[in-house]
Amino acid sequence: MGELPEYIDGLPDICGSEQRIEEAIRTRGTDPVFLPKGTTGFNETGSGFAIALHMHQPLVPAGGPDLRTAPIISNLQWMLDHPGIGDNHNAPVFLWCYKRMGEFVPQLLAEGLAPRVMLEYSGNLLHGLRQMGADDVLDALAGITTGVRDQQAVEWLGCPWGHAVAPSTPVQDYRLHVRAWQHHFAALFGLDALSRVRGFSPAEMALPNQPDVAYEFVKTLTDCGYGSWSRNTRSRNPTGAGSSGRTCRAGWSAPAPRARWPASPRWSRPRAVTPSWSARCSPTTRPRACPAGSSAGKACPRWSPRSPTGKTAG
């Protein structure tokens, strides 16, 4: 089987090859891909530091007063076309930032060093770069992604194609974003490169708090092959070993926000604590507490993560 086409009828290839994507992920095995052969982990490491670069540019309507017919282009292209507005003069620097890992990594390797970097590029950005003719940027990224020597220094992170934020995106749409990025990445760099993508970076590092949405978030990641880790999260298989049905047990941990208000005798605010929970959940709607004074004969409203308003009829 050949590789996936990058574009179909002028649009990026973001769906339709789910079986081939799943096969590429399933056949990759569990062996580490970024460690020397014979190395099983970091048992001898006392401390470490990792760098992950998040890259994103949205798509925007531009070219004409009517938004219904205006072409959709990369915001970076719009910045290049209007250098005199705001800080758009920085656009060439932004463009180089998207390319420079493809220059730094080969140079450092050639000098006998061992660079390591994690990269996350949104689907919006990858499509926008191709659309604006920045082929040199994508070629540089392809070199460090598919090259036998260079690929050991670069770990790609999966992400939602359109930089969708998990807590505010319908769960079924979020899954499509995750799959769309996998399609697009495989079309750009190959199915073998996709098989080496083990980690995931949620947009804005935002995690769902509502248990049903959190369940679907974790299940989406595991179903799409992200079983190793997720940036800013620690997750376990939501199917639950030894359990049946769709009940899950998921564990979360997120960094504590900084307290903005210092404590004083006159003025104090509660100290921020690390939000964490581990609870059993099921992706079904749950009845909320009935409002005070409601009739016993009326059904209480139910909350659903799939409902645009967050409510469904009782």
C-alpha cells in the first residue's frame, strides 16, 4: 500500500483512511523508539529536563468584504501580506521559528551532540504552510522526521487538528480533530513516522473537569493510540482492566495555579491547591439536583456533554 495523499480535491487529507491509521499504530509494538537499543528506560537518571515546542497559526478568512466567499488562508500569510499592521512585521521571524528545528537538529548531530526535542504542530499550521508555499519549512521538518539519524532526536506529539480545546469541544468533534491530525501527519511524513508518535499535547493544556467529558477525552486518546503519556496529564486505560461495559477509572493530575493574592491580616485568599481526582464514571447523562421549589411530578433537567446548551429534556 502506498502512502496517504496529502490533498484530495484541494482539501487536506484528514479522514477516510481510519483502518490504515489504526493498523500503523497497532503494528508499531511497544518497544521504545527514542532510546538506544538495549535501553529500557531512565532507571539511572536522577533528574531531567525536556523541551516541547508548541506551534500553531489559525486559519482566517481573508480577501474580500464578504466572509461567506472570502478564501481561508493562514493567519501567517495574512501577516506577511500586511506587514504594516500591528506586529505583523514579525511574520518572517515566526516562519523561521517553524523551520529552525530542521536546521538546528542536523547541525548539532553533525557536531557529535545529542539534541532532543518534542514538536507539536497543529493541523491548521501544517495546512497553512503548504497553502502559502512554504515548502522549504515542511521539507526541513520532513528531514528530521524521516531521516534515520535525525528522527531519533525528534519526538512528535499528537494534537487536535484545529487546536480544539477539549473542555469546550463536543466529545464526538474532539475525536474527529484527533483523528484528522493523524491523517494529515501521515500524509505529510508517512505512516511509519505516525507509528512513532506516542505522546499527545492537548490544546492550551486544557483538561475537562466534568467526569463524562473527561472519560471521553481519555478514551479518545487511548483509542487513537496515545497510551504512553499526555502533556500535562497522567492517564490510565479507561476501559478498566477486568471491568466490563463503559465504566472507567481515570486518574488525573494538573499543576496548581499560582495564587494571585498574598495572604495578609487584612486581606487573604485561599491558597491554590493541586486539582486532582480519581473517580468512577460513566459517559451517560446524570440528573442534576432539582431546583428548590420544583414540582415533584416534573423531571429534573439532565446535564449532557453532548448538548450545546448543556441541558437535555428530563
